[in-house]
Amino acid sequence: MKKDQKPPIPPAERATLDLDSGKYLVMWQGPNHPGITGNMSLRLVIEGDTVVDCETHVGYLHRGFEKLMERRLWMQNFPLVCRIAVPEPDFNEYCYAAALEELAGIQIPDKAVWLRTLSLEMIRLASFLMWIGGQAGAFGHGTIAQWSVTMRDYVLDLFEELSGGRIYHMYIIPGGVRGDVPPGFLRHVLETMDTVQQNLDDIELVMFHNVVYKMRAQGLGYIPPEWVDHYGITGPNARAAGIRRDLRKDLGYLAYPRLDFQPIVGGVSDAYERSWLRLQEMYQSIDLIRQIVDCLPADGPVREKLPNPLHWKIPAGETYVAAECTRGEYGFYVVSDGSDKPRRVAVRGPSYTHAVAVMERLVRGVNIADVAGLMVSLHTYPPEVER
Amino acid sequence: MNEQTNPAAGKGIAAGQPNQATGNTPVAGQPSQATGNTPVAGQPNQATGNTPVAGQPSQATGNTPAAGQPSQATGNTPVAGQPNQRTITGQYGAYDLRQLPADLASRYGAHSWHNQRPDLSVVSINPGQLRDALTWLRDQAGYVHLSFATAVDNIEHGVFTLTYALRNHAVNHAINHAVSPSAGHTTLHSAGQATVYSAGQAALNSTGQAAAHPVATGTSGHSLLVHADVDRSRPVVDSIHLLWGQAWTYQREMKEWYGIDFPGSPRVDEEFVLEGWEGPPMMRRDFDSLAYSDATYAERPGRTSHDPAVYMKKSLYPEPEAQS
């Protein structure tokens, strides 16, 4: 795309196509495809090498979490919720735990607030590290993926030290967190942050100043600012369009009001701008983790005493608790009827709109080779669409 | 990374200063470039009651408008129960959010207004007026963001309770901030000193008599859960796919999971998540997933399951052998 050229905006209406005319080719991308994030498929209609229509198909990873949760005790749902968004389970744990605490009227200790914030920021960094590998890989930079996945593993090592689990931590539980930090953990955190930051500097140099990456990513998947409210776009996809919305600031949950940071805002939300903005958010996460390590209270309780979890009845009520995950607004809508099992748990994942409605529109007119890069640049996780 | 060897150091970000991006894209801390409803610093705030409630210790942010927020405060005397005005400027001019419960009640017969949290309220609306109410909320009251839409099966009452979660980003809690440490308690999610509020005295209550300000300074936004009870035997609701671009996805999901129909919604009859599903809508409360699984799918050989309590009892306390 030329510098003074405005990125094209795909039409709102789907074109009426005569698939028997011989001009089009119907092609499935996914569900098992390196250019698809997770298990999802796109039914693409192609004219030449340009996509003219797209239908998303989800459901390959449907595990019925929301139905299963209605049959289980409040506490038994914890091993379930963390599996809804696989690369960043902690946001599920936080939202579900915070919703239960709000309904049950539990206040958590101050140290647990800080440890939760630490856990959320660490998983944000790990998830972004995994994403940047996919983003670079979609444009042919496989080396970046090897670097960043290594860095992610270093962060997962920290989680293993903190909680015992690498992928699913179940560290955030109602009433606080599962345990205090082990001895030497904070020093390991700071060392790992230094390593990751050095690697991010390398990634910036190699990836973001690469002419091939620039030429392919700039102007791809342009999201106009008017779409943000219309499609419910949140997170970096919205901030890259110049909309200054960050739930960490807007809701002020956990320890975020006590941390020094400002939402990072972009201008033209194309694939390059979004990836650039996420890179800055990775630096921001590293900075926030360092701040949290500085501010973490030395001692104090890390969790509140709970009633017997096997007979725990939550008072009737409903609430919606949201948090800013790497992709945007992540929320749990929890309804209790006063029994020992939830009446309804509904998960609001940002991919619900990014991967379906926005993706279907953005992909029209895109070259078939850029579909993968476009999809990764929206940072979608199909598991949270299907639950 | 050496800054001098960086070919695009102007766009770079100094190591260790991630919050101070100096480049042209993206810029940290840059004011919103949104053309929507986000309040901009310098916008006149016509607060009339920017005062703390009588009897409370005066807070620094209570009766003094913060710098950079020109406020035409007229009520300098602390008055008990004096409502704090929150005016938002929307697409069609200013709207005072204090009127929201009364307006919704008079225009659309809304009832059961309830403040779950200071930044979260719940209201119920007749399903026949749901689309009108949502349109009005979006265009006039600033609730421009649809977080999600879902349904709850209240089988005891014979209804599906539809829930639409809207969010108004423009409510700026920094404008009117008064804390009441005597009557308040710490919020559940943020135990910080800045987030002290008094329970039950939320920003928007049904009588408009808001008093203390419940949310942290600098936070913004208000969420509204709009409920509509739909008859379970004939679940048909107006589609809102023209209001929000992603709403059809939620409606497709509700059609598949609950059997609630949204006539006119795009692709609402197509399978969404459950491709090849032949059973009843699976999220209904009267659908027993275990019984369906037992009846539908064949047993795989080599798999047995035990009730843990029975199994442990047997292994710990084996039955004494029968005396012959």
C-alpha cells in the first residue's frame, strides 16, 4: 500500500454470487490449518486469488462448558473455566472468582489483590508472546515464532514455580489465591523479564522493520473507528483504531488503579498497527510486572477463609464481571438461584465478535495469501466462541 | 538494543520506558481520537451538586472540581442526598443519566431497576418494546457497546430471560467523585483506598437520589443488563441485528442453544456450534445431557466408571463373607 493511500473498507453487504458460473472457487481454510488460530474454519469463495466472500464455521472445539457448569458445584467449575481460553486461563479464573466473591460478599486480602494482578499480567505477556510468533509465522518469519515461544516457555516456567501448572494454573480461587510466592520467585520474575525484554528488542528489529512484513501487513484488515461501537470491538483492535478504551483503566479492578500506566492508542487499525501496538503492550506488561514486584506486600494473608466448598451455596443474584484480557473485554455473566450450583454462567469472549462478524467482513477483497495474517492480526481464540 | 543502530529509532520505544512511547504510532497517553461519545477534557460539566453528602468528612476531590475539568458547580453547600449529575454528550445532545431509570420506565415500561454494583445496573423490559428500548439506549443514552446477549432458562416461571449487556463508555467517574469512608466499605474487586463506596447508594438508583460515589477515581463507564422475559412456549423476539453488527451471532447461538427465534436475523436458522445436532436445544433446563448421552451414544467397551463413595466404601470396608 502506498503511503498516502487509504486502506480499502470492505462492503457491508455480502455479494450475490453465482457459484455455478465457473468464475469462483469455494475453498475451506481450516479447521486444521496453520493459518487458522485454533480450531475454526473459513469457507472462502475465491475469484482468482482474491476472496470475495467468507463464512466462518465454529464448533470444532465445543465442549459444552456452560451446560456442564450448571450441573456442577460452584467450586467444581474451577477446573472447567480455565479451559475456555487455553492460552490465557487466568482471566477465566479471575472473572469467575470475582463474580462468586461479589455474589457471596467475600472480600479478598490486599496481598491476594497484588498476586492476582501479577498472575494476570504474566499470562498477558505469555499470550502475546505466543501471538507474535503466529503473526510473524503467517507472513513467513518462522524464526520469530521460535524465539517468542521460547520466551513464553520462560514465563510458563514462572507459572510452574508459582502454581505448579504450566498451562492451567488454577491459581486464582474464590477468596484470594492458592498460595504465596515461593522463595526466590520474585527474583526469577525480574530476571525473566530482562530476558524477555531483550528478546522483544530483537523481535522489533527483525520483524517490524522488515520490508516484507511492512508491505504485507500495512493496509491489511483496516478497521475504521466507526466499527468499534457497531461491532463491539474491544482491546488492542479498538485501541489501534484510536479509541482509548482499556478496562484496566475504565473499571479499575484489582491493583490497576495503583499502578502507573496509560492505555496505548494507535491511529490506523491495520494489521501492522495492531501488531505494533501489541508489541508496545508487551513492553507495558513487563513494566507493570516490575511495578507489581516492587509493590507486592511482604507478608499478609493471601486468601480469605471460605465455607465448605462442597456445601457452598451462593445467595441468589446475578452479576457481570469483566476484565481486560489480551484481546479485549473478557467477562463472566453469572446467575445464581441460591443453590449450590450455578443457574447460568455465560462467557463473553472478545473473539465472539472479532473472529466471526468482523472477520467475515474484513476478509472480503483480501488476497488468499493474506487471510492467515489477517486472522492472526485480530488475535482470535475460537474456544471462547464455542465454550 | 542499541538506539543508534535502530533504523527507525523515531518509532522505537526506549527499553524500560514502555509507557512513554515517543513515536508517531501508537502514542501512549494520547487523548482519545474517538469521534464518538467519549468525554473530552475541557468539555463543560454542568454538575449542580458536586458536593459531598452532609456529615461526611470533606474529601479533596469531593467539593472541588479537579484541575482540567471545568465544572459549573452551583451547589457549594453540602446537602444530604443531593444528586450528582452526570451529563453525557451523545450523538443527539446532552443526556443526564440520572433520568435513565425514570425515562426507561415511562417510555418503555421498564421495571425492577436494581444496582448490582456502582458501575452495573439491571433493568427489566417488556420483550415487545425491547428493540425500541435498545435503540433508544444506544442512540440517546450513550449505551453504544453491546457486550453480549444471552438467555437464562427460568423454567419455574415458564420464561426465558434474555439478557443484553450494554456499556456506556462516556460516564466519567472522575468528574464527580466523593468518597464516604464512614458509610462505605471496600469494593470487592479492588481493595485500594481509592475505591471506597457505600453499598446501596450507587451512582444511578431508581429514585435518582444518588449520594455517594462508589467507584474509583479515573474509572469510567457504566454497564446495564437489560432483561426481557419471553414466554417459554412461544419464544419469538425482535432481532437487533441492524443495531449492532455482531448481534446476529448471539441470536444464532440463542436460536440453537435455547430455541429462541429471531425472525429476520441473518443465518439464524443455520447450525452454529452444534453441527449435526439432532436433539432438543441443549441449554434448556429440561434437557438432561447425561440421559441424552446414554440414550444416543453407544458404550465404548473397556470403560467402566465407579461411584467414588461406593467404591471407597467397598475397598475400605469389604463385606464380611457370608457364613455358610
